[in-house]
Amino acid sequence: MDQITVYLEVEINPTESEEKVKQAVENIFGNIPTQIKPSHRGSLLTAETKGLEPLTKLYNLLRRERIRAAARGIFFEGLNGKTISFCLNKQVAHAGHVSFSKEVAESPLGPIKVKIKCENPIELINWLAPKIA
């Protein structure tokens, strides 16, 4: 597959542990380099990484949890040009599972915001969450 860049952004509320939020991200995307910066409501954890490797854990989780069809719908819903955007529930990710959420209101502590940029996003979606016959 072509050049893939994965961007993550997660708010860390003052009541949350930075380590637990980082663990939630690692549970879904593996050991990727992250940065933590102060923000208006606590801190902001961000990450930018390239390649398929950070998506391999997500790929495996979608199969283990049997949510490929739902994931496929979410990915196509978030498709805009060469970018796929979606949000994951931070608390569920910390438990090592995948649950998609909306950007606001659905996840009380805020979501993990994910943007994946690549030349052929439909090919990537077909790899992550192929159509189930």
C-alpha cells in the first residue's frame, strides 16, 4: 500500500492519568511516539506516525471483536478526499477493545480522534475492514 500517515489527538482531562490515556492509545495503535502538550482543559496527547504498522493492532482488533462491517461503515462515513477520520471511545480503548464514537457527547471523557491520510483510502478501508460475504 502507498504512503500512509496516521494522526491522533486525545484530550487528557485534569481528572485523568496521562499514563492511562497513553495506554489507551497504545492498546489500539501499538507503541507509537506521542507528545503531550498543555491545552485549555488539561493536556493534549498527539501522535503522528507513518506506515501500516500502527494500524496492524486495529486491524487485528476489528477481527477479534467481529466489528468489521460496522467499522467499514464508519470509515466510509469519515472518508473525505484522501483522509479517513473517525473517533474511538477512550475508556473502551483503555480496556483493550474498540468502540467507535462521535466527536462530541458520546464519550464523556472525550474521544481519541484519528485521521488517516493516504493516496488510496478505499484500498486501505478494504484492507482494514473488507466486505463480509
